[in-house]
Amino acid sequence: MSELEFITREFLLESCENLDQLDRDLVMLEQDPQNQEYLAGIFRTIHTIKGSCGFLGFGKLESVTHAGESLLSKLRDGELQLQAETTTGLLSLVDAVREMLANIEVAGSEGSQDYAGLIETLMRLQAGKSDCDARAGNSSSSGGALATEDCGAGHNGGGSLSDEDARANRVTIGEAAPGGVSDSTIRVDAGLLDKLMNRVGELVLARNQILQSSSMASDAELLSTAQRLNLITTELQEGVMKTRMQPIGNIWGKFPRLVRDLALQCGKQVQIELEGKETELDKTIVEAIKDPLTHLVRNAVDHGIETPAMRLARGKPAEGRLVLRAFHEGGQVNIEITDDGAGLDVERISQKAIENGLLTHDQILRMNDREVAQLIFAPGFSTAAAVSNVSGRGVGMDVVKTNVEKIGGTVDVQSVPGNGTTIKIKIPLTLAIIPALIVTCDGDRFAIPQVSLLELVRLEEEQARSGIERLHGAPVYRLRGHLLPIVDLRRELELPPRAAAGPADLNNNVVVNIVVLRADDRQFGLVVDAINDTEEIVVKPLGKQLKGITVFAGATIMGDGKVALILDVLGMAQRAHVVAEDRERSLVDQATRPTEQHRDLRTLVILAVGDRRLAIDIALVSRLEEIARADIEGADDRDVVQYRGQIMPLLHVGKLLGIPHADAQVDRPLQVIVHSQRDRSVGLVVDRIIDIVQTTVEVTRPANNDNLLASAVIQQRVTDLVDVPSLIRRADPMFYEASVEEAVVA
């Protein structure tokens, strides 16, 4: 269904419901002509239909409702008094609208009938003329007495339709459109759906308990019944959940117009982009975030994006860019509002916080930039120099935070001066049934949303003892040549150490179970005691006492009736520093505080060849790989390997540098540092990759080898810095020249 078709269907549904109410309200108004509540409701309904049909291009329907709206306006303002003839005319209007809506639903158009007579009648009634007056005027030249006689006291003429005709018309319309959109759709109170969803949740819990019990039984009939119950419960659960879901595009539809009008008002040029409009949310959540999102969009246009002249002066395009993005991650709904504007002025925020008495100067000094940025959510806080009709009153951002937290969500702000700001809203799982992986740690069970799960890895015996290495002091595992950060769930939850080995020494475990997860586009491995199984769980929100613990997203009741906590994968990654919470702040630090120490800071890959420690600047390293010895082939009298669609030569660093070293173990893969130049790559084979460090380099002596740059003390050990280009040219003089030639030819 296209967007236009969807809007038209919603228009038909709402209008048909309103017309049924109009019939009742008009009859009640006729009995109580002075009731302004009925009159105002009738006017609003006709006005709504008129506005919607004009937008959808139904001109005939718009003309009829416009005539009715004009008549109702005079009745509402007291310029006319409601008469029986007026009520009949308005009922004829309702019948005509219902007929046109039926035609639109069936054929997509308003039909061929001409409603000029009805419009003329409504206009006459608006002018205060009765049918008798009109007839007398039309026949005055041929005898007014006759015309007057035709207008008996009991005549209820409604212009083109009498009461009898109108009733007949209403019956005919009703027969012409059986099973229409209004008959196929009903509106249900959201509170009733909440109760229904809770009952389904309890049913799922009961289903899980029955399945667990039946799995240990030998009764075939019981097993069959349990499986049937499982199937029915799953289908019922999916159906009920769908009744509450709405695409976020329903509330994003008004933002392009809002941004356009606000940009013109502020003298700016702003382009808005909407990503993930099809992302579905629970109806209650959609309603709850409507106002917060509006505040954030207005704030981004007014405060974030600069004027065209200012943007051009800063080397930016004159037109600003505002991106709204919605997506599911970790079983949660994430909404991001990103602008490419000036970013947050941390100094200005700090100054304003001190001026407003929110914090003292000493408190500000102890805060990092990320913490200072959070002050924009303080009640009454604003950095605007003057109050305008758009902003400056100190309301808005605190409302955003309050409304989002009411539904158990969180709001975060990330900003880079000069490059823009991103507001991230994360709505936790408050009412959902999701598939999850159940794991055990220290005898307790935990649920991991399956949407964050990538794969499972089990290390045993020798592989468990040697598979997990230390890099820069942190445990890592080489998964298919990639270094995977390792997080120990037991350590992060501050549980007692394992009996076999403490959490700080994973390598001594006989068995290591790793759950590979994704968080914020980063992968990491979570070490648990045991991996149980996957099952559907009912998510329950955490109590207010536990909401501050970022590693938990909710709780669930297991099949045996016990509670299991649901892990927040992103929160776990942030707690373990796998995903930095303040990446933007670190970029700001590097950009704004280029001290002498920062300028000398270098990131190096530390490696071992024989008994020598070597270092390579990480800027020269494309990838770190492990290559099986069985994959090595020979070509042009040297070792090569097929790598990413090309033949990559392997250079043994020890041989090139003349460093004696023991023969490598044939059962171990080669440790290879890949260096790439344009589309060519070469692999530098070393004995062992030790670490990646960020340090200042203090040269202790110049090198006496053309393939070394110098010697320095790194990590309190003498280390030789390798001149990678010189080393490669020694083995392959044409490597860099060939890259240049290929680029020129291309």
C-alpha cells in the first residue's frame, strides 16, 4: 500500500465514523438548538473533512463541505437560528458526503452526480432565505399567491432533497456499500489492548512452563498437546503485538513542513532526511515521543544549524542537513536526530550554568565535556541571548528528557564543535515478547536479546588456555584473523571469582564459552559460564531501584517461575569500555588541546622476531592477520598467499633484518602484518604480535641498519622501529613504483 493509499484509507475510516456521529448530533441539536457543544462538534467535523479532502484532491467533496461549513459558521456565531429546514439541509449534506465517500472507496473518485442543487440550497440557507422565499421570488411575475400556497405550514423543504428523499437516499447509500472500510475496521481503546497484551504475556509464561515440564515427560499425547499450545500461543502473540504497532513515519510526516517554515523564519536553509520511517513502535510510545521529537527538530534548526553566510565562511555548504533516523538495536528502539551545525559550545554552557547557579566554578572544572553537555537538559536552562517565538525561554529540552524517561527511555547528546550534534533517544523494552539467548553466570540465568547475537564460540583444553591473549592489557581472541575484545560477564557484574580461575586470568579455564555480540557497530565477545538455549521471553520493565544500572534492559520470568535479568548489550559494552561513551569528546580533546605531548604521541604495533622487540607505526598497518601454513604457495621464487582476490607476497621480517630465530612451530598459523599501497598488499611475517600501544617515543640511539629508523625505550624495553617502506623495497624494489604506475593507468 502506497503512502497516498494509506492516507486515503485513514481519511475514509475517520470520515465515516464522524458522519455517523453527525447524524446523531444533528438530531440532538434540533431538539436543543441552543446547545453550543453539539454545534461546535458538528462544525469541527465538517471542517476536518473539508480540509482533508482538499489535500487529497477531491474537489467536489470539498465544495459541498465548504458550503456546509459556511452555514454552520453563521449558526455557531449566532447570526442564524436553527430551523427544521436548516437541519434537513445539513442532513442532506451528510448523505451527500456519505455517498461520495462510498464512491471514493469503491472507484477512487467522487462519482458523476452533480450536487449543484444541494450547494445552492445550503447557500440560500446561509443567506437566511427559506424555500418559500425562494419560490415566491422565482414566481413573483406569474403570481406570488400560488407560490405561497405551495409552502404549507408543514413543509420541510430542503432544496433539492425532501425529508422523504433524504431518507430514501440514506437507505440506498447504505445498501450500495456493504462491508466498506468502516465495517472492516474498528477502533479499540488502547487500555484494552494493554490488558490483552498483558494476558498474552502471562499465557506465554505459562506456555514456557508447560513446554519445560512436557520435555521431561514420556507421554506422547502430552507432548503433542504442548506443541499445539506452543503454535497457537505464538500466533496469538504475534497478532496481538501487531495491533499495537505503528510506523514512526506517522509522526514524522509533519516534520518536513515544520523544518521548511522554521528555516524560513530563521533565515536558514535546511534539508531534512528521514531514515527508517517504517520502523514500528508501540502506539503508546509513538504518542509519548511526538512532542519530544518536535522539540528536538525545532531546536536543531534554531540553535544547531548556522545561517548560510556563516556556513559558507566555515567552508560548509550553505544548506544545512538534518537527519532523523530510527532503527531497532538490541531489542530496543533507537531514534537519532543529527544536524551538521555548529555543535554545542561547551564553554558557553559552562558559563551559563554558573550564571544560573546550577553549578559552581569548581564543580564545572571537575566535569568533562560530555557531562557539561548534559546540562542542556536541566529545567529552565537556555543559552539563547534573547527570547523569541521559537526558543529562548528555557523550556523544551527538559521536557524532552522528562517525557522520554516517563516511558523508561534515556536521552543522550553527543557533539563535536563545528561538526554538529546528535541527540540519541533509546527506548527500552517496556512491553514486548522477544527471542533471547539464555546464559548462566555464577548459577544465575541472564537473557541476551537475540537481535544482538552474532555467533557462539566454545574453546576447550589447550585452545582455551592459549586462545585468549592480552593486547594493551586487555583480553582479546583472534576470531578468523580479527581481534575480538573479550568481556567477562562475571567481572562486569562484580560476582565472585570462578573456582578454577579468577576473572582476571581467563587463560587457565578448561572451557571458555564466548557469546559474540554486536553493539554500536562494534563486535565483542562476552564470556559466560554456560550457554543454555534460546526461547521467547516476556520483557518486564525494571523497577525504579534498578533503572540506574545500565547493564540491564529489563527482566523476565523463566519457565520454572524464577526471574532472569535481560542484559543491555550496549550498556555492557560501554561499561567494559569496548564502546567508548565519549568518543566525540576524545575527538574534541585532540582538536582543541594539541599540546606538545599529544603531538609526540604515536600508536605502534609491538611485535617479536626471535629475541628482538620491534615496532611498526600503525599508520603503515592495514590489517593484522593469521594465515594457515597450508595456504602458503610459491610464485616467482617466494612465498605468496591468495588474499582478498589478489596474490599477496609474504616477506619474513627476521630473514630481511638478519635476526636469528628458532624454526617456527609448524602447527601454528603465521602472524602477518598486512601493509597496503593503493590496491597492492604485502604481508610481513613475524614471530608474534605482542601489543598495540600509544606512547611518546624517546629515541635512545640511531639505527645502524638501513631498514630500521631508530631504537627507543617502549614499555621499559628497548625496541627497534622498523622502516617498513625501506624493508619492502629491499625485497621488492618495484612494489611502490608498480602501485603508482597502476594508479596512473587507471
